[in-house]
Amino acid sequence: MASKAKSNGADRVAIVSGLRTPFLKQGSGFKSMTTLELSATVVNELIHRTGVDPKEITGCVFGQVMPSLDYINLAREVVIRTVLDESVTVAHSVTQACVTSVQALTTAIQAIAYGEHDAMITGGADSMDDLPLGVSRKLTVALMGMQKAKTAMDRVRLLSTVSPGDLVPPTPGYSMEPSTGLTMGQHCEMMVKDWGISRAWQDEIAHQSHSKAAKAWAEGFYDDLVMPVVAPPYKEAFRQDNIVRNDSKLEDYAKLRPVFDKKHGTITAANASPLTDGAAAILVMRESKARALGLEPMGYLRSWAYTAVDPMWQLLIAPAFGIPKALAKAGLTLKDIDLVEMHEAFAAQVACTLEALRSRKFCEEHLGLSEPLGELDPERFNVNGGSVAIGHPFGATGARMVMQGLKELKRRQKQFALMTICAGGAMGVAAVLEVA
């Protein structure tokens, strides 16, 4: 699906402001906070910072990738637990793997464009310390049967069907592709072999991600995009992402062993995004409404394209299919793009996508183009770091990239940025960000 935001003189839908929590490694500072708590925290602070009367916001679209067993609609719970008015009737949750918060954003943009709302909150979150650990199928059957058992002997018979192995929780769904039985990392190793990607290139991408993120933090780039969060039992607020290596040295990356293919693989813990806790939120408004409230828009989502491929082919290549579609919808070419924000699920996935864009064969056979899309300028690529260094709370990454890209465009006084995200299930999205 490809879409283009209204830009023909009509009242555009503006991205007014964005904010995120620090992104913290699983098992660290946010280990006591739930996905819902992280979500409510960032939404409350975003509304406070913008100064918008909460009653002006009539819709909330929020997402998470790892579902909770404690509630069925994250967005509605966010409304109830924040300063948003409880009468907000459009509060629905979305999930689309790693593109979740982009799906939340485009859903809100479309709702405003069609006149259903003037202002909405969107975003997403995930806590890898708040995982929905289930039980085995045999244990489920036994436990449900216990509720209906009439005698003690019936209960004993049910328990006898359960073995010790049935008590071990199944592996959470993020670790494996259900349709293939392989992990995302194993699929990425297959792509590495198909494209002939070297370990050295992957390590260089990871090193650059950390170096750029560290520089951006040191220079204050993230200061107004990231809020401080006090997370019990800690008394001091967490103010920065805790995964970024401030002293990244390229030679150190070569010391780590492969994770997914221990004998012949190239993907390590250092050149892949880590499991991360965090939340991000974006306020979107009809542009006339924003300006009437004295708010200067950050920018716009000029166009977007969601794509998907066969999971058994190249699981993480789908964004390459979205790039020409999003560019065409925006009336642009790659030469018009001033910045690129590419999600770094793995450094290897980034390298494969870059190879695909400059491959004549790939672009002709799979994208239907007569010429390769071309090279991406490394000086304009993930200039403030990417997911390998910053971290990747599945439901929050898209929103993080949107606000990061728009801020950098304004700082450089440029107009267009290309954003891409790969996702589980062999899906992806490409979008064009724009500032006036």
C-alpha cells in the first residue's frame, strides 16, 4: 500500500511534536516498568511540553509488538492513564512488527485528512522486560480442565498428562518467524551469503552507528527529543540511551563471535540491535489547527509505502521495494533526498539493502526499474546514529526515526528525508519526510 499526504494547497496534516524515553537495554534501568507505564509516561510529558489542552486531542493510535496479557487495548489504557480526556472514543492499538509506530502515525494522518479529527496522539512502545510469557499447550489444556473438574480424581488425571517439560514457558514470538521456523538472525545470515556481505563491512556500519550516536548525544542533539524518566527503584532519572558506546573502536568489533551461525556466520551481538525497552509518542494535527494554537510543525510525512515479500526469500529486504513507490508518490527521485534514516535491525540488513539499491539486476528484476536506484551518500546516512547503537524497542523505533529525521532536516535547512524500516513477517515501510 502506498499513500501520499495532501500537499496540493489543502490543509495538510502536520507532525507537530515528538518525544521519547531513553532507550535502555533489556534488564537494565526500565526493568521494573511495563510497556503501558512507559507509554503513559511519554504521552503525558509530550502533552505537557506542547502546552496543548488535552481536550483538543480527540484520538489516540498507539502500538506495541509484544502483546500484554494484562489488557487488550494499549491505546485506550494510555488514554485512561494520562491527561487525555477519557471521552476519547477513537483509541485503538496497532501492531505491525517493527513498523508499528509508523502504522500508528499513518493511520492518524489518514483519519485527520478525512476530517474525523483535528489532533491525535500516536506512537508505540515495547518493554522486553514485560514479556507475555505463556504456557505450553498441554499445560493450558490441563489448567482449563481443572476449572471444570468435579472431583479430586479428575484433577489428578489432568495433572498426570503434564510432564516437567510442559512447565517451561514457550519462547516469546519475537525470536522466531512462525512461517519459517527460523530466527530473524538466521534469515539475515542467509541474506549475507546471498549478497556476499563481509563481516568487516557489518562491523564498520555498527561502529559508525555508535560513533554518530555518541557525537549526537555529546552535542545535545537529543536533549529535546528524549525525556528524563525516573524508574523505580532508582532515584536518579535516566536521561540518555544506555547502549551507545561513547568510545567505539572498530578493532573491538572483530573480537566478538557470531551468534546465529556460530561456525560460518558474521552477525554478532555488536553489529545487531539489542533487545531494548522504550516508548515514543508523536502529536499530529491539521496544520491550520496547529498554527491557530501557535504551534510550529516539525514537518510532514509526504508519502509512504508498505511492502511485503516471501519470508523464505529475503526476510528483511521489503523496504527496498517500498523506496521507489514512496519516492514516486512524493514526486521525487533519490537525488532529491537530503537525508536517509534507515532502521538497523542488523548491520548486515543495512548492507544488503544498500547493495540492492545499487544492483542493476535487482532493480530491473524485482523493482521493475530500468536503472539502479543508486548509491546513498554515507555523509547523509543515519547521521545521528541508528538502531544498532540507540536500541530498538520494537513498537517505538518508527516514531523515534520520524522525529529524529525531521529535526535533522530543520537543523541542516534541508527539505526531504527518506526513512525505511524492515520488519518481521518479511514486511517493511519506506516513507518520505518533509519540512517546509
